[in-house]
Amino acid sequence: MTNDLLTRFAEEHRATLRALERLEAAAEALAQGDAPASALRAVGEVCAHLTSAVRRHYDNEERALFGQIAEEAPVTPFVDEHRTLRRLEAELEAALNGPTPDQDVPPVAQSLVALLRAHIEREDQILFPMAREILGPEGLAEAARLLR
């Protein structure tokens, strides 16, 4: 990982996008009734990634970045989306562990994939360049000290 805060976040986004590809494929397989055991195993692995690494990522963005740029950048929609994504992650986990995961997982997974992909694109294309300009190298270095 790099020492640059925004590059680190972008790298974490790329890892999450790869996980979302797996989740989407597994959800499609479940919806079609294909290989439910392997699809459910993949959903479980991605769900574990989402509820650990991705949640830590949200927390770090909110702590280290959003608070530093909130006066000059529109961070509220991103915080709201983090809240919705955390809820969808919990719903995915509940669907996976419920009585009919092959039926319950696909719609939750599809909603989560769509929102998280769009969220990542907006952060990478809009918010991060804005943050780089607002904070400059010194501000980014200071923000990076708030990471966990």
C-alpha cells in the first residue's frame, strides 16, 4: 500500500470492485439455480470482506478524509451512502444465513453491487480529486495520520 491517502483509498476501491464482480456472479448463479453451494460460499467470502475490510474503509474515509473537507466538499451524500451500504451488508449477511439464501441473496446482492459501484465511481472521479485540491500534500499527510 502507498503512503498517499487517496491512492490508498483508490487501491482499496479496486479490491472491492473485484469482490463485487464475484458477488454479482454468485448472485446471478443463485438466481439461475446454478451451483448453489459454490455460489453461497463465494457470497460468504465476499460478505466477510464487506463486513470487515470495506467497513474499515468507510470508517477511515469518514474519520480521515470527510471531516477534513466537509466545509468545502459535499460529503453528506457519501456518508449517507455508507450508512445505506452498511445496512445492505447486514441484509446480505442475514439473507445468507437465513432459511432460503438461494432466493434471498440475489436481490440484496444486486442492490448492494449497484450502489457500491456507483459510490466508488463518484468518490474516485469527483470527491477524491476535489479532496486532493482542497487539502494539498500537507493536508493529505495530516489526514493520513488519522487512519486506523
